[in-house]
Amino acid sequence: MITSKISIILHSMTILAKIIFPLLIASRRIAVPHKVVTQRLEQNLLEIAVLWLFLMSSMTFVAYLNAKDVIQVAVQRLFPAEISTKAHMFWVAINCRVAQSNSCAHNTAMVNN
């Protein structure tokens, strides 16, 4: 749990660095007003903070469910002790398709906004 929190913090810092440094370099090369750079930086920091808080709350909730053994019981009920290769590949394909359709819908929504 602590390792995953540290990795999220480090990942957030790298995203922050990827956002700040190009803005600083671009503002020196091109005459971008300080107000515009500050506004973009604040907007990006807000997005990072919202994502970080969502991930932290999600991880906390999953840790709570794990402590109550809810996840383990659900996995044991959903998946049998042994499964054939064909059935396993079928479920992997279904999960990939669902994830892909969710990703495409999210990307389409982002493009349309």
C-alpha cells in the first residue's frame, strides 16, 4: 500500500515536471505573458491534484475492502479454482473489449469537448 502511494506521488511529480519545464522553456523562447503561463500552470496543477486525490481515495477504499476480505471472497466466487485455457482466453478477450470500448468512449468525449 505504501509502495503504491509512493509510486503515485513520484508519478505525479514527473507529470508535474513534464508540464512545468516545457512551459518555462516556451515562455522564454516565445513572448508569452506571465499571466498566461501562470493560468496554464494552475489549470494543470488542478487537474493533477484532482486525479491524485481520486487515486488516493480509490486506493484507500480498495485497501478497506481488502482488509474486510471482500475482494478475496468476490474473486473466489467469480473465478473457479481451475479454468480451461479456452474459457480463460474468452474472459480475457471480453475484458479487453470492455476496456477498449470504455477507452474509446472516453477519448471521443475528450475530443468533442
